[in-house]
Amino acid sequence: MSLENERQYRKLIYLSSNKIREDIKAQKNLWKPRPFTCRPADNIHWEFPFMATTYYDLVYSQGACPTQRQFWGEYMQAHDGKFQCLSEDVRVAMRGRVCRAYNSFVLEHHLLAIAVESRQFDVCFKSEYYDVFGKVDLIVKRSGNAYGVESYISTSNSLNWLATKRNRPKANLDIPIVSLPLEIHDGEKIAGINLYPLWYIDRLVAIIEAHDTAKKQLTQAQIGEVTYVDSNQQLSFI
């Protein structure tokens, strides 16, 4: 396996939920993105290079959550050749997108921590490959069965993004994917980032159990393969 492939399949380092909280608390003056009022004009067509790789790199090198400033700086340095031609307004808008991604990475890292600490799973990890190409935030194994977990904040913007993400090409995981909605009022906001309590893992376990119960009651000949289950136990099929 090449070094590049090894990087793709690496797992995110486990940090305790308390460690993540303390790392985030220590930050001062997180940059708050202003409203996205500009677009990449001037006939510039561009896409964001993978941001997860930068987050994983920094966690591996530091053994801690990077700061937002570190994440932004490292990402820009790694891709400076791609972005240096952009106008200042577009760079500011781009910084807003990158900083929002940083908040999501920290939230998902903390979700991994509380899933591990719950001791409710035989295996629990977050993989760079599945994050980028599988579009799932966690892989868990319970009672011999593996599941991909996608999480999202229950807001209209997040639901729109979730629909977009589901329609994008992705790696075939060959495992069911369960959907874990996060209610914005349940999170504890630390330095502008929502971190969720341990009882959310009980909710995830309940969703997985609902999936298993539904799958036993249905046959593939009747309706197909179960792919998503939400907290209301609504099923969608392919």
C-alpha cells in the first residue's frame, strides 16, 4: 500500500471528550464568518480541496485538537497555489467556509470521543477515507454488526446540506447507514462550537436497534435494502 493510501485509510486519533473540551476552551477570539455575500466571480471555477486531511494531519502531529487559526493557516499553506489567484472578497468568503468546516470536525471528533467512552460499541472509529469518500462521520460495530453513522444539526440549512451530500457519488460501504440528528438546543456551546452530551449515544443505540427491528420485519424481496433510519424510525429504501 502506498503512503497516499495509508493516509486515506488512517483513523482519527482518539482524544478524550474532556481533552477536546479543554483544547477548545483554550482558544481565544474564534473568527466568526460574516454572511456569504460574494461568489467566486471573475469566471473563476474552483472547488475546495479536502479539508478533512488538514484536520487529521494536525491532530496526528500535535496529539490535540488544532485551533481554528492553525487549521485555517495550515489549509491555506497546503493549497496556496490554488487560492492565490482569488480576489480578497472571495478569500474572505472561502475562509468562512473553511472555519465552518473546522467547527464540524471538532463536533464530530467529540462525538467519536463520547461514543468510545460510552462503551456501547465493540468497535468505534472515524476514518479519513470514509469521512471524505463514504460521507459518514463514524463507523461503529455492535453485537457483531457494523454501521455507518451520519450526524447533522437539525436545522433547515443542515437538512438541505444532508440531502446534497447523500446525492453525491460516494464509496460503497456495504453496511447500513444510520442517521443521527443533533438538536441545536441540546448542545453545550464552547467557543462557538456545539458539543453534545453522552446520552446522545443512547439515542444512537436506539436508532440502531430500531434499524435492526425493522430489518427483521421486512424482506428484501418485498421492499429492498434499508439504507437510512432517523430518530422517528422513518425508513427510506433503494
